[in-house]
Amino acid sequence: PAADLPDAVSGEEKLARLQRLQARIDQNSRALGESMQGSEQIVLIEGPARKNPQELMGRTSNNWVVNFAPSSKQSVGDFIRLRIETALPHSLRGAPL
């Protein structure tokens, strides 16, 4: 029934609200990523990195994507200990320990 009611919020206001929300999400994400820099994480290897197939990609226990250069023979499904070196907008860079 609510779909049939008139819309009381203008398109401009909807866009402004969305932009504020996305800016806050980006700010929180950036802060969390930066707080992980220097930490050691156990990462589940999922496969080759999307942008560089010579690297591997995995996920931390809190579901952050980490890209890293493999140091030895690692396979999909393996766990590896990494030191998080860099926080990027939507992922992390790590190095094997």
C-alpha cells in the first residue's frame, strides 16, 4: 500500500541523502582499513588477484579482500599468515610472514 502514496521527498533530497550516506560509508571503511595496517592476519586464499593474476587474493576473518605476491606454493583453500602493509579504498595489500 505504501507504494501508492505520494512521494514527499524530492529527487534532489534523495540524491543528497544517498551521497551523505556513501561518504560516511567510505569514511568508515577507510578508517577500518587503516586500522588494520601493520597487523598480522590469517587469510583464506580464494584465487588469483583480479587485477594481477601473478598475485593471489584472499579474505581476512572480517571479510576484507587482501592481495599479495605469493612467497611459495600456495593453493586455493589454503590459509596463510600475512602482514597488512597498505590499506586501499576497497582492499588491502599484504606480505606473507
